[in-house]
Amino acid sequence: MNKDIIAGKWNEIKGDLRKAWGNVTDDEWEKTKGDSQAIAGILQQKYGFAKDDASSKVGKFMEKYASDTRESLEDSERKNGR
């Protein structure tokens, strides 16, 4: 996922991460700075997920935001006649 998208939506993403995985503290989320590998590592530590499982969960989670952003950009371009 594009790092600019993560940075722009980090507070929204972080809120949803908290809902999904409440055992992770705000400080731990902040330390990841939205890095998918760092998030997967925290999930491994806190929940005992296997590396591949944690990476897969994070990838699916982050893809939601990339997909939503693509749709928003496409809608905006259609409205602007591009």
C-alpha cells in the first residue's frame, strides 16, 4: 500500500486497528508509523500469530484503505470530467 495513503489516513487506520486488535497499546501502534511489517510483528507478539498469518491479516486490512482511496479518486475524477 502506498505510504502516502497510510500517512494521510493513519488516524483512521489506527482507530480501526484498535477495534480489531485491542490488546495493542496506542504507543505500540504509533511506533509502527503504519509500517505493515512492524504491525504484523506486533500482532505476532501480542496474539501469537504465525508470521505469514500476521502478514496476511495486515495486508488484507490495509488493502481496504487502498481500495477505498482508489474508489474515492476515481469518483473525484469522474465528477471533475477527467
